[in-house]
Amino acid sequence: MGTRAMTRLSSSFAKGRPTFVAFITAGDGDTAANLDALVEGGADVIELGMPFTDPMADGPAIQAANLRSLGAGTTTADVFAIAAAFRQRHPQVPLVLMGYANPMVRRGPEWFAAECARAGVDGVICVDIPPEEDDALGPALRAEGIAPIRLATPTTDARRLPKVLEGSSGFLYYVSVAGITGLQQAATASIAEAVARLKAATDLPVAVGFGVRTPEQAAAIAAHADGVVVGSALVELVGKHGSHAPAHLRELTAALAQAVHGAHQPA
Amino acid sequence: MNQTTPNSFRTMPDERGHFGDYGGRYVAETLMPLVLDLEREYRAAQADPAFQAQFDDLLEHYVGRPSPLYFAERLTEALRVGSPEGRGAQVWFKRDELNHTGAHKINNCIGQILLAMRMGKTRIIAETGAGQHGVATATVCARFGLPCVIYMGATDVARQQPNVFRMKLLGAEVIPVTSGAATLKDAMNEGLRDWVANVHDTFYIIGTAAGPHPYPELVRDFQSVIGKEARAQMLARIGRLPDLLVAAIGGGSNALGLFHPFLDDPEVKMLGVEAAGYGLDGDQHAASLLGGFPGVLHGNRTYLLQNEDGQITEGHSISAGLDYPGIGPEHAWLKDMGRVEYTAITDQEALDAFQLLCRTEGIIPALEPSHAIAAVAKRAKEMDRDRIILANLCGRGDKDIFTVAEHLGVQM
Ligand SMILES: Cc1ncc(COP(=O)(O)O)c(C=O)c1O
């Protein structure tokens, strides 16, 4: 089942060094050029945000990116076209869609999963479908071999964790702070402890995101995790530089990727 | 739809918080443990006679319940003029506009703040559209000495200044929300953002029978005092149940509060009234059930105003309290089951009904129940004179006089 997609994701986490995951919002600026810049800068995994009118879990930077994208008329078909074209240009780079339930289930979960498969999407992160509502999307994704990537948070206690892990694949996304994207930053020590707890419970790679902005922070986290996700800091560059964003994205991605790849992992 | 009729309409939701295909707990993982905690605490409160006693005591002595059941004699007569021979049902009102703070919203706020305190939460947040739920929340926070933050769309802040000032007088912090379209749904997004960042100490008092389970259930339960009283009052006054219940629907809490205790009385018909704004044929309305499609927003699966890509669209209603693109999931289920009928009333029809009630009964209604009154006026003319309509007069119109003046071309 879904071996190609699974292989792309798992092999990117099996390079013997931490993985750098870069997020931008689809349809915000010249997304193809921006995505190419992320790959050129050294991103291992691409997380492509599906724009939504009501991004409840996002801070100001990604909210603004959602509105810019929708304001430019981005449709769900456009998001899949962006993903499919990316897959043509970069056959080996894993691409994960991140977004909210309503645009994903609007035409039915089977339709969405089939489109993901056709576009070469490897995994899906849906912010507002917790394991309790897995039926809304999970079975359809699994049937198409698309990884449902779940989130664990500081409030996910030991009692709940098995439920979160059950049926999730690709990697586990640890949300480092109880909060929205882009603003606060968690202490490295608390992240290290949480990641250790998660890794004791699963064989899935654990990537850490929310509030990571600088190469220094990324390196500190990468010393303890299998991957680091940066979103708001990249999205802000798109908002600020518009059509000149690719050069800036390449530069920041290179610094972040280098910091992550070179992070010292305790044995 | 093709579901079979259940033995009872009053056993929902199921243990996962689903009302048939609707409801559920579509929240970010950060909130999930909290939502589960809330459910546990609510079950404990339901089983605790002390909780119920404190709730009842506050409703009686602080809110002013029971609210009167009132036969609107002159409105009934006015509607008979021009009705076909023998038609013109008797119109009765459940007078929840006489509650402290002027609407039904306070019933729910009393229940939720008691739950918040049981859970040891020390900070309260809420969203508000018209400001009625914000005022009711600020009121109970003042009453119990808890800090209160109210999120309100910047557009609504501008058009509901008196309620903004009321909230501030009551000690609440009112945060204007400029994201999105700066109305109720954006205020709700911002409330959810605050909540995920402050889960340890904060309780979110949701203002209608929507959101993640168990909110739709507990809001309905707290508001059901309306229907329980009305049912007993009707039996005491005239020895029978009404033929038709009517209530306005924003998120659906006052309607469920009235309907729920009657759901298993098959002889009682029910009519929920959505806001048709400028008309259902365009997109300037707030009728999620009649003009929307099922989807997922703000923690629950329900009917939503949305486009073909699942992007939420902005509705319109003259009434800020009905101007929301979703609806509580229990209504979505009741619609599909056919137990409740739903209709919609335009801005203009609501304005006309507003003035009709002022002049026939000496009651200035809020614009929300004015939608219900407009629907009552239509139905009463089609029903025999011995039939009884009971409508929920869920709010008073003090907050709306500026809006109404503007529409009537009056300078204040
Ligand atoms: C007086 C009044 N009625 C009705 C509503 C709509 O809410 P619901 O449908 O939950 O009763 C509001 C909301 O602000 C209101 O203030």
C-alpha cells in the first residue's frame, strides 16, 4: 500500500542526519518558484499549506498568507496543480499538504485522497481532525497510500498518546508550544524531554515545529529531534518580498538546513 | 433524508458527541485533552445535585426566572385582521427578553461559569457578535470575580457600541478582531487561538449550541430551562401543549432551549427561523441550513455557508446575532430527520415585525426574535383560531434601536 509515497518520506528521514521541513502557503506569490528555492536551499521535505478562510491554529504571518492566497483566487484545483507540477520537477522530494478539514472534505474524503495520490502528495496534516474524528479523512488517505500525519502537543499526555499514534504514519509532528504558529518559542529543554517521551512510544520519526525561526533555534532542536519545521519565518519573506521572494527563501532555507543537518545528535 | 425515525429525539448526542452525521470534536490536538476534561467535568456536574441547585438558585434570584409566559392578545387580534375566515392562531410568547442582561444568553453563561469554577479555571474568554453573549459573559465574570476577555469583530465593535461600553463597565477587556472579515466567525477564530495558547487556566464560554462536543449538548441543556418552564406554564395555564413553537436561529441556542423539552411531543410542531438578509436567492443572507452545505468549522460538522472549495463565505443579516455562517449540529440533525421545519425571514420582514410588536404589545423586541415574530405572523394567518403558537421572545431591542433608526431613516 502506497509504497512510493511512504518511501519518499521515510527515506528523507533516513539520511543519517536530522531533516529540515520547510512550509509555505500554496498560491501565495509564485509558489512554483518559491518551492524550487526551498529545495535549492536544502529543504528535505516540503510542507505545502492549503489556504483556508479560517485558519484557527495559525498566527498572524500564516493567516496573512492564507488571505493573500485566497485574495489572489487560489482554488483547491490550483493547490493540486501546484503539487503535481512540483512532483514533476522534483520526483524525489517528499511533499506534504497541511491545512484544515473543511477544504479537505468538501467534495468527500475519497475525492481528496484520490487527488492527493494523483498529484504525488506523500502525506496530509489536518489541523482540526483529531484521532477521535479519524473517520472523516483517515481511511480514505490510507486507502490511497497517503500518510495521515498527526500532531502531538504539550497537552498530549501519556494516556492519549497511543490514540494519536494509532493510524498515523510518515512522521509525527510535535507542536512545541501550546499555541498558534509563529509566535512563542518553547524552551529547548522541554522540547528535548517531550521528543524523548514520544520516541519511546513510536518508531515514527519526530519532527518539531511551531515557533522555530532562526538557524540557532533550529540547530538546538535538531540536536534532539529527527526533524525541524519552519513556516512563519519563510512565509513572512514571501509576504515581504513578493516576486523577489525566491532569493530570500533560498538564503534563509540554506542557513536553516545547514544548521539542522549539522546539528550534533547525542548518541 | 433516509434515516429511520428514532424512538426519541432527545437522546442525542451519542458518546462521541455526534448528532447523526453532525457534531463531533474537530479541534486541534492541543485542545483535545481539554475538551475531554470538560466532558468529564460536565458529566460529574450533571450527577451533582449541588451543581443543579446552585444553577437553579442563580437563575431564580440573579437572572429572574422563571420568565413569564404571555398571551399576546393585541398582536393576535392584529394578525386576524385580513386573515381568511376562522383563521388567526393565538400567539403566546416566552418572555426571555425580561432576563437580566436582556436575552436568553445569560442562562448558558451561568451554567458555564459554574463549570469553569468546578474545573479550577481562573480566566474566562468568549466571542460575541451582537454583544449580547459578550455582555452576559462579562456579567457572570463580574458576579464571580473572574477576569474576562471578549473577542469581537472590529466591524461589530463599530456597529454595537452600547454593548461594547456595557462590557467595559462590567470590567471585561474587549479585543477588536481585525482578521478575516472582522465579524463573529473571526471573533470565534481568535477566541480559539487564545484558548490553545492558554489551556492551563482559561475556560472558553461558547455563546451558542455549537462548537466541539460537549458544548452543543451543554449549551442546549442550560438553555432548556426555557422549554421546561414553557411546557409547565402552558399546561398550567390552558391545560394543553402549543401546536407550534417558533424561534429565531443564529447558532441555535434559544431555539433548542425552547424546542428540546417538546421534541418527543409529536403533536407539537416546530419552526426554526433563519436570517434571509436581502433574500435567499443571493448570497447576502445567513441561512446556513436553507442555503448552506455540510462541512467542518469551529469544532463541529454542520451546515455552513461555503463555496465549492469549502472556503467559508460571509453571510449578511441586519441582526448581528444571526450573522454567522454556521449553525449548531443538533439543528442540522433535526432538519435531516424532519422533526423541525426551517424557514427564513428577510431583513425587511424582521424590521416590519419589530415595529408591529412595539405597537401592538408595547414590547421592543431584539432584531433576532423579530425574525421569529415575522414567521409567526405568516403562520398565524394560515392556522385556525383555536390553534396556539408559542414563540421565543429571546431578547429585548434596546441594543438595536440605533440600527433600526438608521433603517427607518431617523437621525439620533
Ligand atoms: C437576542 C438574541 N437572540 C438570538 C441570538 C442568536 O443566537 P442563538 O441562535 O444561539 O439563540 C442572539 C445572539 O447574539 C441574540 O442576542
